[in-house]
Amino acid sequence: MSAANEEKVLRVLKLFHSTSEASLNEALEFFADGAIYHTLVPTTKPLEGRAAIKAELMRQFGHYKECDCEILAMASSDRYVFTERRDHVTMLDHDKRIYSSVAAVFEFNADNKITSWREYWDSGDIARQLGLTSEQMNKLQEGTGA
């Protein structure tokens, strides 16, 4: 099942990175009802359930456009898919093209639905690219401005 789950992850990433609500709704169908999304391990709290995941991603979509997801490496086992990627986006408030290097882990249940999605990336690197202080970056992550 690992190859099939890798294909699901690639599809989910493509749909999420299109930044449209319709694509987001389609991508969420790959998730189990109580799925967990941890946007930045360990500094953010995990979100539980499709509605919470959708709300967070819609919030994120309000900060960028033109997202290109570049897969650098992928590996999988029966229950896990690991990706290393570089997400290229144009930040709306800064009118600047940046990238984020991301390692992500997708966990699947016996029904081949995603039960957990955990992302690891360096917020300091993004802050540096945007010329933000760590306080401003924290506000951007919280959705309270930057």
C-alpha cells in the first residue's frame, strides 16, 4: 500500500497547494474524520478534525499565492509517507517570492485514510527571507498580522 499512499500524498499536496476552497474540500476527503494536522512541530498545537484543518489552511491561503510544491524526496512504509519538499510561494503582504524547506510525515490508518499530518520547517528562515523579527513571524503564524 505504500506506493498507493505515496500517490495519495502527492494528490493531497497538489490539491492543497492550489489554494482554492474546492480543491481543499477534495483533498480533505483523503483524511479520516478525526485526523490531526500539526502545522509546525513542536511550536504549534495540533489541530483535530477536517473542519479545523480546513479553517487553518484557509487562513494560510490568505497569506500567499502561486504556491509550487517541489518534492525533493519521498519514502514510505505500510503506514507512513515521508516527504522532503520545497514550497515556493508569493507572500501577499510582502509581495515577495520565498520558499520553505519542509519535512512532512503522513500517517495512514487501516482504511488508507490520513490520520496525521505533521510538518517540520524553519520559521526563522522564512522570517529572514521576509525581513521579519521573530515576534513578527510569530504573529504571522498566529494569524494576527506581521
